[in-house]
Amino acid sequence: MARIEEIAGKGSMNILITTSEMAPFAKTGGLGDVIAALGGRLALAGHDVKVFLPKYSSVYQTGVSGEASQESCVISINGADYPLRWEVYQDKKSGLDVVFVINDDLYHRPDIYTDRETGLDYPDNDVRFIFLSQAALAIAKRMKWKPDIVHANDWQTGLISVYLKTLYGEDPFFKWTRSLLTIHNVAYQGVFKKESLLKLGLSSEYMLDPKVFTHRGKLNVLKASIAYADKINTVSERYASEMQTVEYGYGLQRAMRARNADLIGTLNGVDYSIWDPATDKNIAQTYDSAHLSLKAKNKSALQRQVGLPVRNKHALLGMVTRLAEQKGIELFEEIADDVLGLDVQMVVLGDGDKKYVEALQAIQERHPKKFRVVIGFDDQLAHQIEAGCDMFLMPSLYEPCGLNQMYSLRYGTVPIVRETGGLADTIIECDKERDTGNGFVFKNFSSDELLEAFCRAHDLFMDKKSWKKLQKRGMAEDFSWNTAVGRYEKLYRDTMIAKEPQVVFEGATAV
């Protein structure tokens, strides 16, 4: 109890972060950037932080290796033994420790989650991430390092909150350890056949009423993680509310509402050491709000890079996105000919669903001098799009947090977004008369409303004086991790003193 009182009194914390992604070692989306930035800032703030990450093929490819432990052990999952080794790499700049969890049979594969030959999830993803959650606690104990907070991220590591209260529930080593679950996207839940329940390794007392662990007849890892975590947060205040609705809860809205008192929205930050046009080495010309005219050189450089005619007076619209239903690609598809019928060009960078790839390629065929789609991911080009475009489009069906709209503000690239999740929390409709707002917002998931928002933006773009004011307001915004890390520190301290959750899901008591 003394330790909890010390933490609550602003003492430094031992923070164990479990994750399936962390830049630059393993990244498919924003999660990797968030973990790298948050972990580094927490370490710089004086906390002892260890991030537990599988040693994927992508980690080997970086050439980075840590100090290998002389210890090893075996983790048993449903009667099969899986060897566990680990090594610790320390980032010299921040003091952050990255603990690479090693089992090459489970993790040394071409991709993180999916089999590129079939395009489907690896069939043993249940085992791969059960192993990771158990491994993090096993390694911490063997290192004799007692975490105050275990911070899990999404379903892939959410089971660590379950294991703290079950397999390790009577272990004095973890007596004062508390768990926080961050849900970056509730649509991804870790759903497996009901037989996978046996792989969790829990005794029958926890499985007598499996409704906490199952949903619609299948194991649902995220649902169980929600039940057992001491606190839950998600990556924006708006999304914390949206997750509790039928529209955005993806079947877990009742579970989220049951934990409403313990659910907090915490907006992610932006790493301005990477995303700042004044210092960005990935763009053709650095600039800042005092030298905004230099941004035009990035526009012409981007046009040349992707093979568009250099037309500085035409508005240049950009997207960097996964090509998935969530991202609202179909909304743009419906209005593309209307938008590109004006003095407008557009560049899209992304990869994903075949139908969206083909739809965007068809637009390019119709408008070869105005539209380019680049399939794949190119970090340099992503930065150049942010720097070179006049507007950035995010018409998402839902967007838990979003980072690109915050990057865009910093680069003086005006966001056009749908009012959902983190987009609603960060972008305010421009009011020319009052000189307020930082972008353009539409409410409903409608191509007509998207077109109206674009037209408002395009009209203001023609008024260069008002447009420059809007750009400078956006560039002055501060969404840095220097601010966001304080919110996480408070969240950790609140978690340390939180009461044990007593949760009922559909008539089933969680703990």
C-alpha cells in the first residue's frame, strides 16, 4: 500500500508497456508511432519504462539487437511447450528499454498479422498473442522488476490484464501491479473459435460462466480484456463515447457501457521531432509559419515526384491512408469527377482492399493530368504529401484518433474531415469572418456533405489572405507528446488507486 501512496504522490513509476507494434521495429499503422513516442517521453520524464515487443522478421531487418538474457524458459499453451528467450535493447537518447520477446517459430515471419500467401490472418494468432501476454509477465518476474503499471494495447496484448488477476492473481510479486488497457480501434477484437478458450490456460473457476470471454459463440479476447483491466482508455474523448453506441461499438457496446466509469478518452500526441516542416529531412524544402511562402517549393516538388503537371495555382489535395472501408474512400470515389472537374489535383498514397485500389486507379485513368494514386507505403512520400499539398482529406466512417490531421495542421495543409472520433476533437470548422477554426468539417457519412466541405475549402483557397491566416492558425496548434504524456501519467496514477472492477456483461460477473 505504501508503494501506491508513493505513486499517487507523484513518484516515478515502473511502467510495462505491451504492444504488437513499435516504430521503427514493427509498424502497420499509427500504433507503432504512438508506442515509440509515448514510451520515449515517459522514460525522459524519469520513469522506468520497458516496452515488450515480439522480435519479428522486421526487427531482425533493422539490424538492432539487444543484450541477450542468459535465462530462458518455456510457456505451455494447451499442452504444447513454446520456448521463450528475450533480449533488452536500450534507446540511448531516452533511456527507454525495449524487451524483444523471442520465439522464431511464432514471430519470425514475413508479416506481423497476416499470411501474405493467403491474405488471411495467421491461423495461430491466438497462440502468438497469448504467448506474448504470458511472456511479458514471466520475463518481468525473472528480471526481478516489479511493474507498477502494465499498459496493454488492443486485443493483441489485452490478455495481460486477465493474467494479472488469474494466473498471477495470488502472486505477491504482482500484488500492487495495476493494468490499463488502451483500445486504439474497437473494430479489431481478437475473435477465435470457441475451442481457443482452452488455450488461455485458465482454471475452470474462471470458465464456469464464459460470457466474459465469449461473444456470439466465439472467444473474444478484447471483451475479456475489457472485463479485467483496472482502467480502460481510448485515443480521443469523442471515440470513448462513440464506442458505447451500436453504430461504433462493433458488438461490444454493452461491454463498454458496463465499464463506462472506468473508460477515459486520452488524445494521442504528435512527435514533432519527426513531423515538423522546419526540420523535416524528408521534404524538398523546409519552412515554418514565418516563411510560409517556401511551402510552394514542396508543392511543385511533389507534383514532379508523382508525375503531375506543375500547376502552383491549382489546389492540391492529398490523402495518406489505408485503403479500407473505415477510411471513407467510397465517399471520394462518388464525387471524384466533380472535384477533379475544378482546377484541382490530388495525390493518394496507400494500400489495402483490392476494390479501393482498382477504384482509385480507374479515377487516375480518367484524370491522368489531375490525379495520382501510389499503391504501397513510402515514408518519404508521406512526408512530402503533407508538405506539398494545400488540403488533406480524411472522410472517415470512424477514426478513433487519427494522426494525419494533426500532422497536416503543423504543415499548413488544411484538413477536410468528417466529424467523428479524434477528428472531431481536433478539427474545428473555419469561420472566415471571426478568424477562427483550423479546417473544414462535415457531419454525416455522405458524399454530398463531403463535396460541400471541399467546396467551402476551395472557395477560401481562392482568397489567399484568408487562406494564409487559416494555415497559420493550424500551424500554431500544439498536439505534442510533451502535453499528451502528462495525461498518461495522470491516467497511470489514477489506475494505481482504482478499485477492483466488478463488472457484469450480459448477466455474467467478470471477476
